[in-house]
Amino acid sequence: DPLWSRGLGDVYKRQLHNEMKKPGATMTMLHLEWLEQIPDGFELSYSQFCRRYREYKKSLKISMRKTEVYGETAYVDYSGTTIDITLSVSGEVRPAQIFIGVLGGSNYTYCEATWTQRSQDWIGSHVRMFSYFSGVPRVIVPDNLKAAVTKADRFSPVINESYNALCRYYGTVVFPARARKPKDKPRAEAAVLLVQRWILFVLRKRKFFSLEEANKEILVLLDKLNEKPFQKMAGSRRDRWQEDEISALQPLPAVAYEFAEWGKVRAGIDYHVLIKGHYYSAPHQLRSKELEYRLTDTVVDLIYRGKSVALHKRSYASDKSTTSDLHRHPAHNAVQRWSSEETLEWAAEVGPNTV
């Protein structure tokens, strides 16, 4: 009878596996129950009983081997290990985050230190990573950090708008890994371990006084890592990248992407919007309307119903305003064009009291 066989037949193994899923279940209790049921001569010791069950559980696990395609995917993540930077002015020691990216086909790896994991650093790291790769993969697989994913979902994650804009600019798409599913990004997990062992561990006793100084040393060790021969395959990461991956990547755009913040504002009755402490004009017809804005280090783009309606040079002057003549009401433009001299000349035509 397969239920009582000394090898724990398949029927009983399935029953045992189901029992172990129930609250309070232990192997000790199930072994005692089993001994009470089986005929004499079919007993198994507790250690044998557990070993047979472990073998059965292992037989249930199966993983599909993923075949990576050159130029298809890049995996990105942050290392849990940071690097300390000593600020030269204050002497304060500040931890820097380590961004890591790896191409799925060649395992060609990129890493750098940034101050934070926030959106601006996250996107800047991607721009520099694409430049290091000399091309753009078709798919980016990040983790579910806030700079990448606004709302995590297994089937329809909401991608951060700033990150989405970067990917649209480079012609790639975001496909986030599922939460707590490391098998979705095995290349990233492996790259994190390699960077921790071959770069961060080597630099653990070094003292850096700026982010630029740290990244200069990281780049030297990164090149060595990519040139290091594979243990079980011919060549190195750099060899695979040069021979097979570069030609499969999408070309870089002529101009690198500039980080932009996105948001919503409402124009006042004076048809100006307030962004980061400065007032910018919108067309006077849009007074009291809600607008979207795209803010970079150099420009402010105002958008209404998906169409750009105003473009200003960014100003960092607080409580000041930037106004375009094209946005003013015609009557306001007429008043604005009058100088003090012109106003007094007009007043003189009326009379001395008006002057």
C-alpha cells in the first residue's frame, strides 16, 4: 500500500505536506500520528521520516532558467552597503548610496555613489549608466523604490512620472520586479554581491572627502571588475559587452536627458503660477486654470491639457516674477509699455494738476 510504504508513498507525502501548512503543525506530532497508524514492520525513525519529507518538498520546487537576450534588459538596484564620505568643511561623516546597474546579456556592470536614493539622484544615475553602457536596453527592471514606482502592483504598477519621462526620452520601458521576488532580478542580486566584494570591501579603509573623489576610485575598480575573466565561461564582462551587447543596444540620443520635476499648479487671477518660490506667467486666458509643470535646472515648462503653453528660463530669485509680454492681456501690455517719461508727457496734455 503506497500509504504505508517504508518510502512514505506519494499519497501520504501529499497528505503530510497539506498538514504541515496548518497552524500548530510540527513534524514531531505528525510522526507520532503516523507511527500509530502504520502496520508493524513499516516504522521509520523520526530522522528518516523528516529526511523523506525534505526530499519530497525539494522535488516540488522547480525554476525556469531565463535566457537573456543581448540588448534586451538592464537590472538596476541599490546596494544595502553604503560608503562613508567625510565632508571637508564640517568634518561630518555622511553615508553615500551605491547605485548598481547590469546588462542581462553580458553581465556588464555599472556602479556609482550618490547622496540619496531620491528621484533626482536615481535618474541622474540612469543617464550616466546609459552613457557607460554606450547604449540603451529595451527594458529596465528596477526594484519598487519610490523613485521608480509610485504604487506597487503585481500586474499594473504605477511608475513615477519623472522616471517615466526619462524612459520615454531614451525609448525604453520600465518593468518593475515584484516585491520580495528576488528571482525577478537575479542579475541585479548577483551584481550587488560582486560590487560589495570587489569594490566596496576594497575601499572599506579608504577615507574620501567628496563624492567625486569616491566615484573616481569606484570607476577604477569597476573597470577591473568588468575585465575580470569569468570562472566558468570564456572571456570577461567587457569582452561580452564589446563583442555582442553594444551592437544590440539602442543608440544614445544626441543630448543627454536633463532631470525634471513634475507637478500641478493653479494660475492666479494675475495669470501667474508659483513654483519653488518664483512666479512665472501663463497665457492670460488660463487664469484660474490648473496647469502641469515640468521643472529642470534650466527651464520651466507649463502644460495645459497635454500641450506646452509657456516656456520660461528658470529663476532662483525668491518672491520675484518672470512675465512674458505674449502672456499679458492687451490692456496690460499697453500700460506696461509706458515709461515714466511717456506717462508724464501724456499727463501734460491734460493739465498741470494731472502731471
